[in-house]
Amino acid sequence: MGISAFFANSSGMLWEDTVNGFKLFKMKAYADTLQKLIDYLGGSLPFDEEERFDLVSRFLQDKGFKALLTETDSFVAKKKKVKRK
């Protein structure tokens, strides 16, 4: 599932707050990583959950987007490992 679940479920309506929160807490790498995905999807996400789900579902067929999702999920997993040490 990974980050695509965030976009597709009800939490996805908070994408902009999430990016801004990362910036506020000086988590630039997280903000930039999430923003890169948002930009790939067109620069913003619909507030409506069904519309977001449809948008993400369409992009899941795109090899570039799938590669970016994998990169993002790897980034998050790597950061989690570093924090636990």
C-alpha cells in the first residue's frame, strides 16, 4: 500500500496540511518527497475521496508514477530505520 494509501483514503484530503506541517517542523526532505508526488499528480489533489482515489488509480498504471511511489516508500522506510537506532 504505502504512500498511495494516504492519497486514496480520507487522510489524503490533508495532503497540503501534511506538506506544510513537514516544512513547519523543518522536515524538508519529507515535504519535498511528498510534494514531488503531488506535482506528478498535477500539483494538487481533489478534496473528495472518490475523486482522489480515481486520480491515484489512473496514475498507478503510469510507470513513472509507480517508480516514484517505490522511491517514496523506500525513503520513508529508510527514515524509520534511522530513527529507531
